[in-house]
Amino acid sequence: MRIGPVAFWTCVGTVVIMAGWSAVTATYFAFHDDVLARLIARQAEMQFAYEDRISDMRAEVDRVTSRQLLDQDQFERRLDQLFKRQAALESRASSLSVLADPSTTGAIKPSARGASPGETPAAMPKPSPISDRAIFTAPPDRDARFESRGAASASRRTGATGGGMEGVLAHLQDSLDRVEARQTSSLNTLEESYDSRVKRMRGVLAELGLGRGASDPPSGGPFVPYRLASSATPFERQLYRVNVARAQADKLTRTMSAVPIRKPVAGEIDTTSSFGVRIDPFLGRPAMHTGIDFHGTPGDPIRATASGTVTLAGWNGGYGRLVEVDHGNGLATRYGHLSEIDVTAGQTIKIGQIVGRLGSTGRSTGPHLHYETRVDGEAVDPQKFLRAGIRLGSFQ
């Protein structure tokens, strides 16, 4: 049988294809399990790597979140500490404002010229060094406004959500430091002021021989000793010292209110006759002048030089119309030759209150005021008291 070339190569090709297919099929079935195992292993490896990456990303997110929470917590704690410090400084400012308030220092309040003691001294002219106004007034309260209040409130709203938290806290800290420094300076000034007042007033009282002081107004109550707590801060200890000095200054101020160191007439002092031996204007012979004569215009108001009680208000021989005021502790003053008397015996009067009007009644050669200062009934030179008033007034 003869086979043509086409048929031959067709058969050969068919046999080759079938042999190749058989080889491929045999190889597939022989290595099928290994291929599947490798594919599964590779898939598992890729899954594990993906899960590890996700885990790392979650850990990084947790670290960032924890850091932010920690920073937020630290910011809130520091901010709360600053607010507590601010509250303490506000409390200190309240204490300082009470100390520096003139209305609480026991100062003697002035009365308007020519007005009754109860009228408002709004239009009172500027007094001379010795006048019916208070000898001492407390220094003005220091500026204790808290610059950090607005910034602290804003930091509550925005400080934790954005950057610059450290800058906000530093600004608050600097503001509170400045406030505390001003308060410390103010407290030091108050302490020095009260101490110096106490020393000056005690010096004047000793110079005038009045070291025993004056009687206090009616008061009382159970004795409750005051003691500072062992945990008291330096500010509280200094505040206690200032309060003690202030109480002493108040007591001495009340004492000074009953000491006749002011002048009885307004304006500059114009004396026509001093205390001591002089030639009597009527007899021309040496005589003892027991007071000071102040020149003035008839009708000028004559004011009490200290608080006290009127013991005499009427005609008294050579004094003419006379007012005598008892200031306690042996001190008394007399106002003679008055044209009018504006008080009555037994009346309690205050510093600067008008007791009468300048005149020329009694043994007088012309309009003037005869002013006397007496200690335990004996006339003493009023200039000694007036000079003390000038010295105290110069320290205002």
C-alpha cells in the first residue's frame, strides 16, 4: 500500500500532537498537588503580609492618638493649675482692695467750708496743711486687673484643638507673674506706709506728752485670739502684719482726731499776738497771754481743731463770747471774742465743725480770735500742737 506524502505527514503530525498532549496531561496529573500547594502558600503569605501592615498602621494610629490625648490631658492640667492660681490672685486682690480703701482706715472725713457736718464736701476748697480734713489717707489701690482672663478663656476653646498650646500657657504664666509681682509690691507699699504712719503719730504724741493716748469708742465682745495657720503662705503672713499695722494706725488716727493739731481758721495763719509774756494792750503793763490771737474778718467761721464735747458756750468775762471744748485725756481748747456761737454746752462735735464766728466781744481791741490749748487745766502754747499738725500734714 502506498501512502502519499500528505497523508504521511498528516499521520506523523497527529502522532506528535497526541504524544505531546499525553506528556502534558501526564505532567499535570503528576504535579497537580504541588502547584496547588504553592499557590495556596503564596496566597497565605500575601494575606499575612497585608494583615501585618494593617496591624502596624493601627499601632501607629494608636500611638499618635495616645500622644495627642496625653498632650491634651497635660494641657488641661496645667490650664487648671493656672486658673486656680488666678483665683488665688483674685482673692488676694480683694484683700488688698479692702486694705487700700480709705473709707475703711478710720480716717476723719472732711466737712465743706461753711456747711453743716452732715453736708457733702463736694465743693470744699483745697485745705491748707493744717485743716479739718483727715491727716492720713490710705494709698490708692494698685492695678490688680488680670491680663490673663481673656487669654485663659480663649485657650479653653482653642488651645487644645490647634498648635501653639505652649505659647498660650507661657502667656498666661507671664500674665499671672506680673499680677503677683504688682500685688507683692502693693502689699510692701502698704506695710511700709502703715508702719511709717504709726511711727510718726507715736512720735508726735510722745513729743506732745500724750503717750497715754485717748479712750476708744464703745466696743466689746468675747476675746478670740487670732493665730495664723502653720501652713500660711508668705503672702498671708505679710497680710497679717499689714492688718496689725493698719489696726494700730486706725487706733492712733482716732487718738489724733482728739488732739487739737489743726488750725481753727481757714487760710494762712496770721497771728497778731503769740503765747507768753506780752505788753497788755489796755494797761500797757507786762501780762501773760494764755493763747494765740488770729487776725480775721468779722463773721469768719471758727472751726473745732479736734473732736470733743462742748463744755462752755456763752459769755465769759474778758473772753467775751467763748466756746470751750473738752477733747478728753486732759485736753481742752478755747475760742474767745466770738461774735456768734453756733454750738451749745453738752454738744458733741467733730473736727472742722463750726463752733462760732470771728468777732471782737469782751476784752478786745478789734476783730480777732483768741485761741487757747489747755492740758489738765493749764494753758500751753498752741503753736506746739500746730507745728505737730504741720509736720504730720507734710507727710500726706
